[in-house]
Amino acid sequence: MVRHIALTVNGAHHELEVEPRELLVYVLRDRLGLTGTVVGCDTSSCGSCTVHVGGESVKSCTMLAVQADGGEITTIEGLAGPDGTLHPVQQAFHDHHALQCGYCTPGMVMAAASLIAAGEAGSEAEIREGLEGNLCRCTGYHNIVKAVRAAAGVA
């Protein structure tokens, strides 16, 4: 049995028929072609699938698409401005060389943007604690924290 859902993703309205067990990450990637949201572990351990739902960071590999029905979702593709101007967190990641292989980058950027928006990136300790659900396989944490501090204006 399929369910009809409506989502606003990166400002665009979408109406879809989904299986009740279909995960949001696969709807974003396979149905909407937004492959910047990465599938890493399928268990919410790595955070590479982090998106914003209603302004909150969510690991989309553990959220059912039906749970997002009626919601506003922002993915890494929707974070930059309409003219392509990078979001301050994206720019800081670039400026501070906060990426290596890039696998964790979309989730890290989305989690960091959420931390900053919530006012929870005032210190290195807060940033490290706030990002602890997002893993970097290359252990690039030092530059990631530097980038988040810069984007938050605490560098």
C-alpha cells in the first residue's frame, strides 16, 4: 500500500507516492535526484545523510518519508544561495580546507549550519559535542572545527 505525501525540498514542492517503509534519504536521492545527501551507514551512526527538516538537523537514513509529509526539507544542494553563492558554512569549509575525501562533508556542513543557527557553536567544546554524531573517516576534525568556528564568528 502506497501513501501520498507532499514535501517542499529546497523550495520546490513535490508530491509523491511512497511505500510506508521508504526512508527519506532514498526519496531524496533516488526519486528527487538530490545525491548530495550521502548514504553512509544506514544506522544513523555516521551522519553523512544529515538534512534539515523544519529547520532541524535530521539523519535522513532513519526518518521515514511519510514522517516528513508536509515538511520543508533543505539538503546540501539547497543550502547555497539561488545565485550559487555558498552558504557561510560551505565557504568556511572551503577556506579552512575542512574536507578530505568529501564523504562526510554534506552531513557535516548541514549539522554545522544547524548548530550555528541554534547558537550552539560558541566554543570549540560546543562544536565538537554538537558534531559528535557526524563521523569523518579521514579524521579531518581539526579543520572541520576551525571552519565551524570561523562560520560562527568565533575563530
